[in-house]
Amino acid sequence: MTQDRRMKPWFMLSSDAGNLIQMGGLLVGCALVTRAARARGPWRTRLLLGGWLVTYFCDHAIAHWVVGRLGGIRFVGYGVHGTTAPDWYPPGVRWIFRHLPLMSARTYADSLHAAHPEARMAMYFAGPLLTLLMGLGIPLYGRAARIGGAGALLLGAGMWFTPMVVVEVLRDRGDLHRGWREFRRLAKRD
């Protein structure tokens, strides 16, 4: 992976700043979800949805960073930019995701290339897997807590994540595609 093939960020954040923002978002999102179970009336649904949205935008890149660091991969920081796959979105949603400030964990190319394929595989898989776990786990928690609208959120999340997974597998630069490529390299070694 060469860095000049990657999307140019609008600006860069240090790893510390990006981690602080994302951890803060995850804590706020989880607090909203937890609060939803104890709230009354329509606030239960609003808090659950708000917590889901906040965690959705704060879990992906930090999962790459944490797992990558555990695998010895070094990071430049976080790039802030719109989606890396705008052509896969329908027109109205495409415009929104092109302009949302999303974070991407940026590696040092030499560190990424020097890392063991298992470390690269785990790092690539970490972002989508945490997004799926949180994105489906929150509505399941809401259903268990009998929060109105949790079933609809679960259905909506499933409908959102199904094409996301397909795109991540098919797209050359998709995390699941790259993770699967590393898995195949490992399988050939054995």
C-alpha cells in the first residue's frame, strides 16, 4: 500500500488527538445507549439512536489503530476526509458521505510493509468487524431492554451493513478485501 494512492485528507490529526476524539465519541455513544435503557417515553428511542450514530462514526478507524499497534504497525496519525468509496453510495447519500468528516488511520508505509501478514490481516479486519459488532449489538441491546424502535434500528442497520460488507469485499481498497488478501497469503505459506 503506497500512501500516494490513498485519498488525500482535508487535514491530519495526530494519533493522540484522533484517539481522544474517537474514544470520547465511543464513551458518549455508549453512555447514551446505557441511558436509553433507563429513560422514559420517546427519549429511550432517541437516546438509543443517538448512541448508535455516535458510535458508528467513532469505532472504525480506532479499531484499525488499536489492532495495528498491537501488531507492531506504526501510524502517522488520522486523516480526516469524506468517504473513500463515494461511487458505491446512491446519489443523495453519496453527497453526504463525501462531505462528512470521517477519520482514517494512516500508517507509515514502511511499517505496514514490514509487518507480518497476520498483523496486517487483523488490522484490516478490525475496523469493519468492530463497526458490525457495535452497529448490530446496540440495537440488540435495545431490543433486550425493550426500547421502542430498536427492532427497526436493527433492521435498518442490517440493511445498511449488508451492502457495506459487499462493497468492502469487492472494492480493491476495501478493508475486508485487503484483509482477505492477507489471509490468502498466509494460507499459501502453510
